[in-house]
Amino acid sequence: MKRSIITGITGQDGCYLAQQLINKGYEVIGLVRDLNQINDSGLKHIGILDKIRLEQVDLLSESAIVDSLTKFKPTFFYNLAAQSSVSNSFIEPTQTLLFNISSVINILEAIRKTDINIKFYQASSSEMFGKVVHLPVSEQTVLHPLSPYAISKASAHWITVNYREAYGLFTCCGILFNHDSYLRPMNFFTKKVIRTAIEISKGRKEFLEVGNIDVKRDFGYAPKYVEAMILMMEKEIADDYLICSGESIYLRDIIEYVFSKLNISTQKIVVNKSLYRPAEIMDMYGANYKAKAVLGWKYDMTYFDVLDILIQEELHNW
Ligand code: NAP
């Protein structure tokens, strides 16, 4: 049986990735930072907590990673662990940069020293592109990151490419645009909008407070984006791929759609300029031609389709 190690298994993508790998017959081992304080709500929600093995490993320790590679002898290593919030990265830049970069170097060094046949996936981010000049963004677009998070992801991305080019390792980067699901934490935009809207509809909250909503982003559905990660790792040749819907939508339109579904007035939206980011990207969307053509990845959902699923799931689990 093929074995996959996943870091960040408690996160949104980690949960869906583990579920899809299990469904394909893989054994899944999740590396977590603290077994005594594990947030297993997502794994429980999708019903796979008892189908995976969890191990406590400090990703800032190369020797600890070497030990787990030696112990488990995985075929695949999916690296999803990261301080993943752009807003938090402005509050904790040092911690974000330190963890998001050092963990990747440690894993790649551990693979290089233990077993160069382990296939490695790095969770890169569209935030790396930052200040874009030409749209749509493609795999060739120059990186100009605009936040500590984006800088950390850009460094980790190039480290991953470097281990492919310098040592011949199978390393691939999925450059994913924003993608959501019921499992998204509350500090992310769409989750906050839907949950707050439900609370307003139940009379428990007065307003939805937001930052700059006159910006556009390319949003998608997490379980579908995770499929692309597996397709990349199943290829013979390692490469990097943009995973996105191919179109952007105003944050304001997302709120208005959710509010209309729950019969809430748009007068309940309060824009707070103190929530604006220090540096903002006004519009961004990507081209997913390469992923569709080379990987055979299929994606045809609009973000309104995704919102319908998310609103239903949130109401169902309320
Ligand atoms: P998420 O829900 O925030 O999950 C992050 C995961 O990283 C959690 O399992 C968390 O574990 C783990 N983690 C954080 N800091 C850690 C540390 N110091 N040591 C060990 N583990 C740590 O993120 P996601 O949405 O699933 O995203 C997965 C990956 O894709 C991330 O690398 C993210 O940056 C990247 N990405 C996401 C998106 C998106 O739209 N979702 C887009 C592009 C790229 P705990 O449970 O212990 O906190």
C-alpha cells in the first residue's frame, strides 16, 4: 500500500486531501505539532479521524523529520503546514517567515538525505504574485509579494524549485488561488461573511464589519482544488501548476449574494478602514489552462455555485 505523509492535516486542505487519498487506497500519516492540543474538528467533521495515523513532529527540526521518513518510508510527502493567514502575517511577520520557510528547507533536506525517491508537494500561493501588471496570472508571471505571508510562500516556492533543479528531486508546487469550504477557519473572508450573516438573520448580531470589499479575487472550492494536488504528484515529471477558477469576483458581490440568500439588507454592511491591509492587491485572477491540459484537472464551478454549497452546509451544521 502506498503511504502519504501530510503536514497541515488538521487544516482545511489537509482534511480533504487525507480523505481523497484514503478513498484512493493510500495509507495516510499526518504530522502535527502537538498531539495533546490537536484541533481535530475538521477530521471529525468529514469522518476520517480514525482512518489516519497522527504523529507529533516538529517541522523546525530536520532530524525529527528524518526520523519520521525513516520510520514511515512514504511514497508521497504533501507539505501543507503554514501560518496561512495574510492578516496574521502582518501581526507576526517573524514567526510567519521563520516557520513557513524553515519547515520547507528542513523537509527537503530530510528527503535529500533519507530517500530521494519521495515525491514532494509544496503548497504555494497566488499571494506570491502580489502586485500584478498583466492578468490573468500564469505560471510565468513575475513574483512581487505584498505581505510577509506572500514573501514566505515565495521563498518556500523557490526553495522547492531549487531542490528539483539542483538535486533532481521530484518536487512540485501547486500555486493555489483562494479556495474555501465549510472547514475554513473563521478568520477567512467567506466563512466570516456566511457565519455573520446567519447570526444577523437569527438576531444575534447587528452588523457585518469588513475592510476593503472593493477588491476582486479568484475564489474556488477546496475539495476540487485538492484533486489537483494528487494529480500533480501522480505525474511522471515534476512541475508547478496554477490552480484557480480563472475569473475574479468583487468581495462586495460575495457579501451581497450571501445577504440576499438570507434576506438581509445590505445596510448591515459596515466598512471599517482600520481593517484595510497595509498593502492591497486590487484584482487578481489566474489562468488554469496548464492544469487542465497537462493534469486533466476539471473545474467548472462559479463562485456562486460554491457559495450555495457553503451556505447550505453552514445552515445544516448550525
Ligand atoms: P489552514 O486551514 O490554515 O491550515 C494550516 C495547517 O498548518 C494547520 O493544520 C496547522 O496546524 C498547520 N500549522 C500552522 N502552523 C504550524 C506550525 N508552526 N507547526 C506545524 N503545523 C502548523 O490552511 P489551508 O487553507 O488548509 O491551506 C493549506 C496550505 O495551502 C497552507 O500552506 C496555505 O498557506 C496554502 N494555501 C492555501 C490557500 C487557501 O485559499 N486555502 C491558497 C493558497 C495556498 P494546527 O491545527 O496545529 O494549527
